[in-house]
Amino acid sequence: MKQNDFEAYKKAVKLRYEEEKNGNYSSFLWQPSRANLRKLCVERLKENPSSDDLNSFKIFIGFEFKPENSNKLKDETDRFRTIENFLKGSSDSNDVEVINLAAILVDFTPRPYLKFVKSCKDEIDTIGVNFLEKEEPKTVKTPPVLPEKNLSTKKKLIIGLLGFTALFSIGYTAKDLVLPTKECMQWQSDHYVLVDCQSENNGLFASSPIIPYDENAVALHKLMVCDTTTFFEGGKAIIWYCKVGRLPEFFDGPGLHPITGKALRPVTNYIIGKYVKK
């Protein structure tokens, strides 16, 4: 297994994770705990039980996947710790089976690793042949730079893989290139604050996890509401809420509760009447 190929595979899986956090399974991936990843694994394999995915599951967990084995899988929850740490960026992994299962959870294709490498090699060979056929004798041409929006996801990965090969040849390390320190954020009191990803939790806000920066979530603010607050515009809710304990907390936009991870819901007249006007 070539290290630069594997680093490219890991980077591609992490990029897909950032996309899927806002997808249909965001409730599992926004805060990818071991329990959430275990539940998501069941959903993914029930949805698309391909032979490659089932084989990756069996190698990683140690037994075959069957929907009726969900209780048995609960005993293996701690196995998802390495995937949790990998997706959160708190630690890396050089175990190909860990990354293969992570690829299933974030629905990255092509997977598993061997298919990814073969797909990249086929693309590189095709690009090389096409370039040689078009090259005129004794003429040096610079291939045109394609606009970013016209590059397919696969070609972006190929270009990234070629870049890895070139950079490795001059002595850079894959870890520094593929996994740079990302800007992170932490919920503090009533809004998100940008923090260093490697910093430890502030004691005052220890219950708030440090998470990767998300441009959609960073604008979220917790609100203090009263009976004169405007809750609707044009018949649509402009305030969202989530119950914490027995009482609701209110926010100025949709998303996930920054502490509990539960989905925020549009406020209703029932909630206003019961908890605000009361």
C-alpha cells in the first residue's frame, strides 16, 4: 500500500464527511459519537448492502451484518472510537479497515481503498494517454487550466493524488499536507466563538465541545424571548427551539442544539402559549 495513495484516500473521506454533515444523516454526523456512528452504520448498510460494504463491515466488526444483529452490534460500540477520533480530527488512523468503514458512514465513493486506488490509476492513465495523443512533436504546450466548477469530484481527487506524489518527492510529510490544523469553534454562553482546534476546553465552557468551523452554524445565537417577541413573519416561524430538560431554549435560526446535538424545531403557537406567555 503506497502511503501517498492512502493519505489521498483519507483526505477524500474527510472531505466527504464535511459535506455529509449537512446531509440527510446530519443528526448522526454533526457530533459523531461512537453510539451515533454505530446507529448510522446500521442505516447505511440497510440502505445499500453492497458486497464490498458488507465485507468491510465483517472485517472491522468480526461478524456478518444482519439487521436482526443490532443488539449484538451494541456490544461493539467502542470499536467505533477510532472512527470517531478520525472524523473529529482528534487523531489519525493508518488502519485501512477503519477508513473503509468511515467511507461507508459518509457514503464516499469509490470505496473501499483498493477500488479508490484503481479508479485513480485508471483516470491518471486516461489523462496521460489523451495528453500524449494531443501533443505535437517538438512543441511544448501548457495544458489549459479548467474552471473549478467544471472539474468533476473524481478529477479533483486525481489532481490531488498527483499533487501528493509531487510533494512527497521533495520531502514533505503527508500529515502536514493533508491534515492541516483547521479553524474550530466552541459554543460559549449564547453564540459560537472561533477557537484553536488544538486548544483544551475552557473550564467555564467544558460542556461545549470544540468542533470544526461551520459557516452555516457559526451564526447561530441563543435568544431571550418574551410575549412581545416577533415569532412569525409571513406566517412562517423565524424563531426555533429545543427543549433542554423540561423547558425550551430559543434560537434565531435552524440547526442543531450546540450542547445536546438535537435538531432545533420551528416555534409553534402551542410552545409560545405554554412557555412564553405563561
